[in-house]
Amino acid sequence: MPAVQHVSVKNGDVLLLVGTMKGAFFLRSDKSRKRWSVGGPYSAGSPVYALAYDGRAGRNRVWWATQSFRWGTFLKSTDDFGKTSTEPETYSVKFPESSGLALKNIWQISAPASRPDKLYCGVEPACLFESSDNGATWTPVPGMLNHPHRPKWMPGGGGLCLHTIAPHPDNPQSTIIAISTAGCYRTDDGGATFEAKNTGIRAVFLPDKYPEFGQCVHKIARAAGRPERMYLQNHWGLYRSDNGGDSWTDIANGVPSDFGFPVVAHPQDPDTAYIIPVESDEYRCTPEGKLRVYRTRNAGESWEPLTSGLPQKNALETILRDSMATDMLDPAGIYFGTRSGKVYGSSNEGKNWDVVIEGLPPVVCVRAALVGDGAGSLLGSSKKNKKPAAKKVSPRASAARKRKATAKKSAAKKAARRSR
């Protein structure tokens, strides 16, 4: 086993959480995001499909799900960035015996900033779990566990997994989730019931191309400052909703392929989102051997490739649904990891890219956080668009501006008199 390294993290640092098929890694940098130190591997040798940072209520806690072919899947956490970690005496994320279901994997961990008392897990077979005591105990959400559609849900290539949890930042009763292959479901009553929300989303592999449910949704990202807007990457199809998921509009305008896995929304601008297309479901590599991130800045009316610093020859890469993330800085940092073990990052919203780290096992999850900002996981963040703060002006400069303004007014009055 490799020797475990640890990172020293302080408030204001940027933290990258990277899950791989052979363990988790924690990367930290200051706000310049130029140099990164690396900690890990944690849970060495085990797949880690889900991680989350919980900075709410003064915590600095990292959660991750580890999968063992001997011991099953369970959650671990650390309050000191990996130096020590906790493991439950009994695995609390589990189905009731009466359900006839058994936990196979944990695909998503969500610590919504707007609900500091809640944690959520998305699991396989598809279900939503919640905790109201900071992860000490977990229960399945009734409306998902007992959903009448459950007997008809079918697994996708990765299994029957609930992989996306997007709580509404302003309405604690509302959350939208996504399942492969069942589609999108939304609760507006705190999880008592869930309604399918797939109007306009194609299921190209079914006889009925627009069914009520059964779509293979790959990922959903909620727009910052405009929570009713969401972006969706489908198994063939790229969509936007402006009404909380009630309907979806095709926005695959000018992309080389509308097949892909990840989608992330800009942390401040609701019109901006990022995707990484792959060629097809038969050939899940970047089109033409070019590694290109595509960005829209007009809510999907058009997309532009971002390539500076990314390989444009023989780059047959695959980027999975949870392997892309943004931080909360301005300009925003964008990050993604590949199945070939590389993590790329941009500190200027995609204009230029650098290799953050390479030589890792296959990357299956990337999460970003600003340490000490009081937030939970970035998905579904309620950060609003903010105008830049006014620059402070010295008394001397202020007096000079007043004299200049007075002189302009005086000159204007003289000109007016001459024109009479």
C-alpha cells in the first residue's frame, strides 16, 4: 500500500475532492489555484464514487463513500482533512429488511447549504436516504422507497442508481433527483411523494421516445441565483428547464455530440454552463480525439469549445457524470477528471487549462469547495449573483472629483449664457 500523505488546510483555501477506483485524494491550493498539494489515498484500494464537503455550522467535514467487495458500501468522514477518520460501528445506510432491497453502492452525498441539519445520499438500487443528525443515522425517504414506478425502473449501464440530488435553495420541501434509467423526479412535500418530471426528454432506446418515465438522465445542474433553471445532460440529449423541471427544452445547439455525462452550472451566472461531450453510447470517448470543454453563456442558445491547454490530438478521454465541478471564486474555477487518471483545472472560467495532477487511478468523482465559507456541497447552492463592491476612494481623490465636477458645471453654465 502507498504511504498516506496529508494536506494542511486553512480557511480560504480551495479544496478538491477526487474519488477514484482505488481510493480518495484531497487536493488543496490557495485562491490563486496555481499550485496544489495532495493528500491520500484514503480508503486505498477501494472505489470511491461519492464525496462531499460540509462547511455548515462551523464544520470542516469531508464525507466519502467507500465500496468493498468484502464489507459492502459505507460512509466515512473526517474533521481534519484525512488525518483521522470515523467509520460507523454498524452501517447505517441500509434498506429495511421488509423492502427486500440490499445496498450496492452510494453514488451521491449532498450537504445542502440551505438545510444545515440535513444530509442526503443517493444509492443503488435507486433510493434517496436522509439524515437529520449529521450522518449518525439514516433513513430511506418514504416517497422514493415506496414509489409506484419502482417495479418498472430498469438499470442503466452503471446500475439502477440515484446519482443526482438537487435541493431547491429557497424551498426546503422541494428537491429534484435523477435516476438511471428512470429519469427526473421532484418532491414538493419534503419527500412524502415524488412526481416524474421528464416532459420533453427523449428516451432514444425505447419504442415511446417521450415516456412519462424511463429516461436515462446522466446529470442535472441547478443554476445559481435562478433556482427554477436547470441544465440536464441526457443519454443523447442536452436540455434546459426554466420551470423547476416541469418541462425541458433541447439546447444541443452547435455541439459535436449531445451524448455525454457531466454538466455543471456557473456558480454566479445562471446563463452559463459547461459540458464535455463524448462521441456516442457505443464509443464513449471525446469526439475526434480532441479534449474539449464546451461552454454556453446564453443558456444554451449556442456553445463554444474551450481548448487552451487541453490536448487536441489522440486524446481519447472519458469523463464520467460526477467528474466535473466548479468552485465559488470569481473568476470561477472549473475542474474535471478523466478515466485515464488526470485532473484538469482552469482558474479563469475555462479560458486556459492546466493539469492539476496526473497518474491517478481512474477518476469517478470530483468535488470543489471553498474552505471556511460556511457552505455545504456546491450542487444546488443558493449563492446569488453579486455586484462587485464599490471601490474605496481616498479623501484626497474624493475632493479632486468634486472640484472637477464643479468646474464642469461652471463651464456648462458659461456656454449656456453665450448661446442665448
